[in-house]
Amino acid sequence: MDMKVEVIICSGTLCYLMGGAELQLLSEHLPPALKDKVIVKGSPCVGFCDKPESGKPPFALINGRKIQQASVDKLISEIKQELGI
Ligand code: FES
């Protein structure tokens, strides 16, 4: 089955300033084995930054699951987990 993982990266101001800028480059950092299995999208503020209980920015969503304090490495390992590899 051709399963794809959808990654949404928050590019709202707070997330962007708190490290989200590097996340915008996620596609370029994906290992070759993951490249065609991942869809990366940007999004305006995903609505977590004004809720302290949501965790710390930058935020991203992987198949709808919230990732806080996202980094390129963290997203890659979450993507692998999602794909079961
Ligand atoms: S700016 Fe990212 S959740 Fe609001």
C-alpha cells in the first residue's frame, strides 16, 4: 500500500520565530527513502501557540497529531514511527 504521511508545519509568527523557520526546509532534509512517502505543507498559525497547555512552539502536525517543540530530527523520527519503519 502506498501510504503517505502528511506533515503540516506551522508557519505562524510565533512558531516561525521559535525555530519553525528551519522546519520549512524539512523536505530538503528528508532521507531519500522517505521523500516520496511524505507530503509537507505549510500552514498559517495552527492555533496552539496561545494555549500554554498545548506545549511549546514550534508546532507541527503529523497525520493530524500535534508535535510540539518540533525540529527536523524530531519530525523525521515521528514520520518513521508513523510509517512503522
Ligand atoms: S504560530 Fe504556530 S501555533 Fe500559532
